[in-house]
Amino acid sequence: MDRQTFFGKVVSGVLELCQKHQKPLLVLAGKIAWEEIPELPKEIAGIFSIVNGPMFEGEAMKEAGRLLEQTAFALGRLLQSRL
């Protein structure tokens, strides 16, 4: 996720819906360029990388479904635990 992605149609559109319904947004991304991301709106509760270690970009794209599922599962368990 970089500045272009952050201000792109998908994240902006989902963020608008979250703001409208006063819900937090968790953003899952393959790679995060923190230096390019502006200050986060309060509705964005967090940005998380689905890549869990060193990985070539092509491999990450090939494994994106599995990586996304694993990260979403881990976040879901965390949210369920109400920490």
C-alpha cells in the first residue's frame, strides 16, 4: 500500500462507507510503504500486511489468497477475543 493506493477508488470508497456508518476500517495489504501514507483518518483502525516474512513479489501475488485468508483469520480471532 502506497500513497496512490491509499487515495485510490477502493480504499476511499470503503472508507466513505465506514465514515457514513461510523464503523472502523481494517486495511489488509501486501506491502506497506509507511513513509508514503499520510496521517490516518480516525476510522482506519489499522493497516496490516498479509506478507508474514521475506517473500518475492511474484510469490506473494501467487499466494495472495492464502496469505489474505490467514491474516483475516488472525485478525478475526483477535477481534473475537475483545482485547
